[in-house]
Amino acid sequence: MNITATIENKICTLSVEGRIDTLTAPQLEQAFAENADKCDKIIFDLAKTEYISSAGLRVIIVAHREMEKKDGLVLKNLSKNIASIIKMTGFDKKIPIE
């Protein structure tokens, strides 16, 4: 998995390429932790994300809870498969999706 972080006007975008699973979720968690203090809002751009496991969903929930104190977390560019998983978990009712 590759993660690219960009920051503009205190909005951080973490673009994730590959799979978010048990082995790679800690990378996303670390990237989030490294950027959370610098940003008022974080966007997880999942355009190039092929798969997300429960470990990845856990990172999203932790990030969402942390960013609620600020302007929030947004999920962006979800594939049909990932959008379906997000909807089945009910995350779509709590986390904005673009």
C-alpha cells in the first residue's frame, strides 16, 4: 500500500493506493496520526484503494472520532465495492462521503 499526504489550507488529503488490511492498516493509522495535528479536516481519498478489511474500517472509525473535534473526516472517491462495505457498516450515516 502507498499513501500520499498533501496539505492545503489545513485540509489534509491522504490518498491510499492498494489494499487496507491487517498488514497495511497500521500504515494508514500512522499517516493519519502524523497529519491529524496539522489539519482541521482530513480526507481519505480511496480512488485507488482495491480492498478494505475490518482493520481498515477500524482506522476510519478512530480517525472519524478524532476529527469530530475539528472539521471532520471525509471519505472520497469510493469504488462500488468499498462504498458497499461502508454502507453495510452504517459508516455512511456518520462520515461524509464525496
